[in-house]
Amino acid sequence: MQFEARLEWQRQGQAFLDQKYSRAHDWIFDGGLRVPASSSPLSVPLPMSKVENVDPEEALVAAASSCHMLFFLSIAARRGHTVESYSDHAIGLLGKNADGKLAMTSITLRPRIVFSGTAWPSEDELAAIHHEAHDKCYIANSLKAEVVVETPVDAG
């Protein structure tokens, strides 16, 4: 399998050698979706970064969260549990790794799931579904950073 994304950036006459050029650019995905992207204002100060655009760090955290959710939904359905909604407030931490390099050192997922119907998973089964989803998530499997799933006591 192969996945592609295109990226487009143009200087548009800005000075360049002084490092004060815009980091705003576009990600273009199959199907034509164009996502405005930029460096994070935490990495490159404003106005060179564009705060309203998605930055690579946010995208990485969102990709890990999305991958986990997609596997979770599939596993829950296979086990006979109807999910009404799934939301997550994922947080990635940028810090120094074991080699002293700046890296995404951890991603914490905080999913909130609402089930419906009569076949709700027990606490143990919910933990097992999360474990299997994490194990199957190829985004998490691709990262050096630890990906932790924090589930609330009340998952309904």
C-alpha cells in the first residue's frame, strides 16, 4: 500500500535569507482536499507562522487519535457494541528524547465514548478493545513516542 500527500509553498516575493518568510503552506490530499498548514507558533514565532493553520505536531497527534478511534469503532462493532459517539482530546508533548533531540515524546489519548443499545462493554472489555485498537494502530506502531490511552471510569 502506498499513501501520498502533496505539499505546496511559495516565497511570493518575501525576503528569505533573513529567516522571516512565511511558513504557511498547503497539504493536498487525494480527492482534492487542501489543508492550510504552517509551522507551529511555538516553533517559529508569529507572524512567520500562521496560528489558524494546522501544524505538523498537531497533525501527528490527530493522526494517532484518528487511527486509534477507527480501529476502536471496528472492534466494538465486531464485538456487538453500538457506538453512538466518540470524541477525544489528545495531547502530544514535545521534549528531548533519549538522544537529546527534540521529539514528540508522548501522545495521550483521552477518548470519551457513548454506547447505545443493550450490549454495552464491561470495564474489562472496554479496556481490551482499547488495547487491541492500540495494538493494531499502525500510526502508533510507527512512532517512537509512547502513545497512552486514558479512559474515564464512566465511559458511557
